[in-house]
Amino acid sequence: MLYPLALGLFILGLVATIVIFGLLIFGVSQPGPWLYLLAMCAPAGFVVGLVYALSSGRRTR
């Protein structure tokens, strides 16, 4: 259940980051703050993915 959430958050943050750079390249002076908040989904997705990887790993005997 955590894997799709992590992947979705990371992709959403990555797309928002690309859009921010694209807007700056095309001369938009200041992207909206909501776009910066969406960009913060990338590290959140990374953390959720890390939690998923650690929790689904093999257990020691």
C-alpha cells in the first residue's frame, strides 16, 4: 500500500519541480506558492518509499 503512495508523491513533486523550472525559463516572474508546496511532495515520496523498503525487507532469524 505504501509503494503506490510513494511513487505518486515522488512523481507529483518531480513534475512540479520541472514546471517551476519551465516557468522560470519562459519568463514567468514568480510561480505560485502552491507549486512550491507541490514540489515538496518529492522528498516526502522518497521518505515514504524508504519506509516501505525498510518495512518490507527480509526479517532476520
